[in-house]
Amino acid sequence: MISDPLLASIRALAETGLVDRCDIQRYTETNTADGVTQSWTTIASAVPCLRSLPSSAGTERVASGGAQLRAASQWEIWLAALTDVTVEDRLVSDGLTFEVNAVAAISYEPLRRCDCTEVS
């Protein structure tokens, strides 16, 4: 097992590579008299991150509302270790919005990897 001081040093070094910034938005539903209101609430702003296309990058066609097909770019977005992010979230960076599909969260992570899909 990695010692706490060593892990802290590794994380601090890894975080120097997080040169981009993003906002973390969480999906919320509110019951109102008119029904359910759906929205995205920003839970963290200007979070250090690094956006990168994975080595198997490409686009795929996915169905969107109304059964229309659209191209979807797959991205890896790296955040500081232990960042509060889930598959219910979106990451917004430089005008691009990404839906979080998976979060690779482990206790001894140097950084937190999120597998995302760019949405329009």
C-alpha cells in the first residue's frame, strides 16, 4: 500500500498537469404543482481538469430525442483525486458540455478519470 505522505506527493505532482477548468453540474428534479421540473445545478466552478481524447478516440452515432442520430465524441476528463463527480453529472469546459458515463474512482488514485460523451 502507498503511504499517505507519498500518495499526497504523487497527487500534488499529478494535479500540476490539470491545465483546463470545468464546472461540475448535477442533474436535479423538483416536484411542482405543474409536474416535475428538470434542471442542471452547478455544484462546483472552475475545477482544475484535463480534457483528452482517449487513444481509441472516434465518434459514434447515438440516438437523441426524437430518434434522430447525432455524432458523439468520446472523451476522458481527468480531475483531482477524490473529486465529487458521478454518472449523474455533466462537466462544462470552454463552452463544451460532457455527460459523465463512468467514473474510475479508487482510494489510491493519483487523479480521477471520467469517461464522457460530448453533448450539443
